[in-house]
Amino acid sequence: MCGISGLISHKMVKENGSRIKKSIVLQNDRGNGLGAGYASYGIYPEYEQLYALHVMAMNSGSMLKVKKFFQENFEIHYEDDIPVWNKRISDHPVLKRFFVEPGKARFSDDFWNGNEDDYTIGRVMKLNDSFDDAFVFSSGKNMGVFKGVGTPADIYNFFLLDDYEGYIWLAHNRFPTNTPGWWGGAHPFNLLGWSIVHNGEISSYGINRRYLEGYDYVCRMQTDSEVVAYLLDLLIRRHGLSVYDTTMVLAPPYWASTERVTDADLQEHLLSLKIIYESAMLNGPFAILAASNKGMFSITDNTKLRPMTSAQAGDYSYFASEVSALYEMEENLGTVFTPRAGQPCIVMLDLYKDDQEIGKEGIL
């Protein structure tokens, strides 16, 4: 039932969140006021080489413990309270952001393997697993997630998102069903550069979670959507799969469809992905919109039990759960495209059009 919106400037032209706000607010009936959120890329150019760690804590004492943890494991270049307007939402967690890089402690740490991304994830997972009343909800570079309990308009105004400018925006309006409506359970979910918003249910959550735990990912946000962000980091960053191949892992073609593929090499490739990554396959009714600092893609389940539409106009691409929400972002749309069930729609920044990470198929 949730609502999804996204926009991307192919040429990395920045804008505030006013257009994405209009799109997600139009889908207000897709939520029930128990969760909404946004993610934007390009918002911290002055700290673009540092990990921007957004943290929620239930009280100031817990936030002090978080800061001590960061001081022991990172070099903190800058920290401040995330600016908020609390006239409408007064009951909220303590919110801070830390701009960090791995500190000297990494050289004597079990997590250190020479890779700063792996180290940072290890620290984020340790904090989220060991702190009962605090957690990191955004950990990428030059980007940030802003989410909480409220309507899309409430959360947008609470985080003062008119004051941020980015070239990619994601938005979500939540209608929690099987999991509670709480600040950490709102979307988007993020890990390093990848952020996702999700409509539907991941009925394979149990096996997906156990699979991820085998690679030291820890799921503590009490919602099935969390596993998708972690799977993207595992499959694309750590295992080196293209974005297109990753979509074939998450929503693989039916066996009968794969058997009808006439290209023998492609058929073997699809079968290999299905066999090797069986535990990473998502099951259930879902529509997912994901973004990174290189682009954005959407994918649905193979019977498309949750809607997804997309469009292009000039140097922009747009995604939403409803066609009407696309027109809230741009009145003069060029091509409006409704992907088939299980069909990925991949849009990359012009800077990364030839990136091998994309994969040849599925480009919009």
C-alpha cells in the first residue's frame, strides 16, 4: 500500500526537495501517518570524501555513548545536530550527524581488511547490534537519509528539506502492516551508497536475513525492507555483480521463462545466478526503487502485485507508484513507461553511462 517517488538529474543538476515532496504528498492515502522519509544525493559537497553518519538516539545519554564509540573507531572531522523544525513533531529522537573517516584504530581491528567501506559497515553493524537505544540510519558519502514517524509533509517540514539540494531524490510514504510504525522502521533504508524504498512485503525475509548474517550483516530495524539495502551492498559492491544482474538475482525470471531463452550463454548465465544466489532471491509482492551515487533503478516482483511507473523528460527521469505522481514532478513528460512484471528500469547519471557496474540490459 505504500507510496514511492524518485527523481534523478542525468547531468547532476541539484534542486531542493520541493518537487519530490509534491509527488509523495499526492500519494498521502497510500500511508497512514506512521512513517515517511526521503534520501538525497549530493547534499554534502563540503564533506564529499567523508562518511556522513546520521544517528538516532532515544536520549542525550545514549548519543554521548555513540560519540564515544565513534571517537574510538573513527576520526570525526565535523559533527552537529541535524536541523529540525519541531513545531508539529515534538516527540522525536535525538538526531545528530557525524562526518568521519576510519581512524587509526582500524589497523588493530578485526574488521580491518584494507577496505574502508568494509570497516565502516562493520562499525555501523556493531553499533546497531550492541546499542539498544541508538542506531545509524544513513552511512553514505555526500548523501543523507531523513525519515521518521509522520506523514510525508510532516517529515519533509520537520527535516527542513527545502534547505538541501541534491541531484537524486527518493521519497516514501509508509503503511506498516506486519511490522511496527517507529522511527527506525521508516523508509528509506540505507547502507553506504545504496538507499531503497519499498512497497509490499518480503515474505522471504527469514532466509534473506540468515543469508546476510553469513556475511556479517545485522538486521535490527524490525522490518523486512532492511534486507534489500544490505543485499545491494553485498551483490554489487562486494561480489561485483552489475546492477542488471543484481535485479535478476532479486527478481529472477521463472524457470519456464529461462528455459525459453534462445541465447545459450545468456540462459546459462541466468541459471547460474538463480542457483548461486537462491537465498538472495526476494519473494512476495513488492516494488522497489533503489538509488546510489551513480544512478537509480526500479524492480517489481514477477507478477507485479505492486505498481511502479517511470518517465523521462529532458535530462531527468522520474519514478512513482502512480502516474499522477509523475506529473506532480514534471507536467511536460516525454515518455511514460510502465515496466512489465519483473522488468528492471535502470537509469544512470551521464557520468557513469559506460560503467561496467550497470550491465547492458535494462537501461531506460
